[in-house]
Amino acid sequence: MERPIAKGGLPAEAEVLAPFVEGAPEPARAAWLAWSRTWPQPKTVAPTLARWKLQVTPVRAGIERIWEAIEQRDDWNLLETWLGQIRGRA
């Protein structure tokens, strides 16, 4: 017999936790496990976040300047320069 989380707390192992979505039919366990395994594992999350973390947050004025060049003159050089800078190539 399954106990609700509210009454028994979280199980020691996540695999024991039955998936549940309010008002939806319960998915097959195999389908749930296949879907959950497509998500990144915790050990890969931190390096991915570090790789994509911007060192400088773009401000509105800079974004507008880049967008104006693209929109009005079809000039992508500012965007390409900025992308090069955040990728460490400039």
C-alpha cells in the first residue's frame, strides 16, 4: 500500500516515489523512468552552468544598440562581436 508524501515523508530512494500529476492518468513506470533519465545528471549540471554563465550581464541599452543595428541596417557585426567577447574570443 502506498503512503502519500504528506503522511510518510519522502522515500529514501527517488525511484520508489510514484509519479503523480493532479487530474491526469498515471504514466507507466517504464515511460516515467525513460523520461527522467533524459535529464542531465547532477554531476553534469554545474559544469554546464559554468560554461554558459555570462561574466557580464547585458544591459538594456546594449541590447537595444545591437538590435537597432540588426533591425535598421541588417548589421550583425555588433552581435557577432558581443558573442565573441562572451565566448572569450575577442
